Amino acid sequence: MGEFLIVYASRTGETTKIAELIAEGIRIGGHSAILKNATQIKNERDLNGFNGYLFGSSTYHGEMIPAMKQVLFIAERAELKDLPGGSFGAFGWSGEAPQRIFDTMKNIYNMKMTGSPLMLKASWLQGGVVMAQDYGKAMAKMIS
């Protein structure tokens, strides 16, 4: 059984809910998931020892939450190359944060990424619950 780390930065709590649903999908897929708020990540040691990683942030004024930017700087020093990765986030209008996180994980950290980032306006809208759980299941399959 593998273990995933899900790190999230949320402004209104919706990205937190998406992270929890992704974790459910990972668990349904037979693995474990640890959820941490981005503010809990202080150094690269906080990122060590997991089989896969998901980073998520809501988008606010076209940007990710500053705490997630800090996590990305810290993650650059961690050894994440070739590990499974995914990104996600809630957004109101534009939704740039999940794509920027995805591109950083893929192109800077050289991680093995899911097909695309998960971008939802809200977990409870337009099948968001199922989409978030399915995203977690897809991540789980990456280490099966």
C-alpha cells in the first residue's frame, strides 16, 4: 500500500473539500492519503517519504494562494523526480492556479503527472464530488 501527500491552500474552504474528496478516491483505490494545509509545510523534510503528491490551491485574482507558492519553492529542494503527481483547485472565474502548479510539478520537478489538473468551481457543482474522487482513484492507479 502506498501513501500520498495532499497539500492544499484554500481561501474559502472549497479547495480543502476537494482535497478531502481526492483523499477518499485514493483510499477507495487501496492506498492511504495524508492531508496537510500548505502552512504546515516548513521545509523539504515535511515532503519526504511519500509515494505520490498532490498540490492544490484556489485561484484568487488570477494567482495561487501565497502559502502554496511557498510550498512550491520548498518542493524544488525535495527529491520528487519521477514520482506520481497531480494538482487541483477551486476557482471563481479564471482558475489559473491548478495549471501553474501542474506545470511546475511536471517541468521543474520532473514528476510523472496525471493527464491534467483538476479544476472545479466547487465540489458540490456539476458532478464535482465524483470528479474529485475519480481524480484520487486515478492517482492511486499510478502506484498500483
